[in-house]
Amino acid sequence: LEPHEGYWDRAGRLRAKLIAQRRRARLADSLIAQVCIDYEVRLVTRDDDFLHFSKLGRLRLAISP
């Protein structure tokens, strides 16, 4: 997927918002979350770390058991 204009800035702001809330925000997770937000697609994952992104950053999740 091609990143949308301003992707890197939005990903950085999203990660900073999570860190300010004392939430776990790995760089790779932040980049994955932001591209899913930009393309308005659900992220299928087993990684609970993405729950924070869904609460603070409009990420839609499809949690897999």
C-alpha cells in the first residue's frame, strides 16, 4: 500500500498520543495502525497492544481468537 500524504506525521502524532497516555506504542505497531486508519480497513490481529490504538486513534479491529 502506498502511504497517503502526511502519513508519517499522523503516525508520529498517533504514537505520541499513546505514549502521553502511558500506553505501549511500538513504532511498527504505530505504522501499521496508521495505514489501516488511512485506508479505513479493519486490522485482523491477535495482538492486544492494538486495543489502545482503537480507543485513541480510530483503528477498527477484528480481533482473532
